[in-house]
Amino acid sequence: MNTKDHFSCLIGAYYGVMEMDEYNLKEYVLFDLEKYIERFVEEHPNPSFSYREQSEEVFNHTSLKTKLQDALLILPKLDVSLEFIFLIKARIRKIMEEA
């Protein structure tokens, strides 16, 4: 996975968590994700693309299902509660049933 793809996955996870209103502690998860993303950007400077533009691209053109799937990939690295991960999985199932 290259830097751009990894960053897109991190940002997708962030936006996916933002959509999880049924979890009362999502602000803490968002804070941890934000710090994780900031560290990633500091450790991986990349002049070949703009992190800000990539973030906007993910926000505007990535489905909620994909953002939630990104969250499932990233959140275990942050030791997020299993309750929250189960809520995300349930939300993905609901999206798939509606499609």
C-alpha cells in the first residue's frame, strides 16, 4: 500500500467514524484518529500529492460503506472498544441490506 492509499484509508476511517452517531464516545475515537493521521502526515511527507486535496476527494467520492470498512481496518490499531467495532459492522450490514 503506497502513502496515498494508506492516507486515503486513514481519512476514510475518520469520515466513517464521524457518521456513527449512535456511539456516544465517538469524539474520543475521532480525537485519537486525528492524532494518528497527523503523525502519519509528519512521518510521510509527500510532495507528489496534496493531503488536503486527497482528503476532500475521499470525503466527496467515497461511499459510506467504504469509509466504514476503512474504519474496521484502522480502529483495531487504536485499541477501540469491540462495542464500537460491532456497531460499525452492524451499520455496514444495514447498508448492504438496503442496497
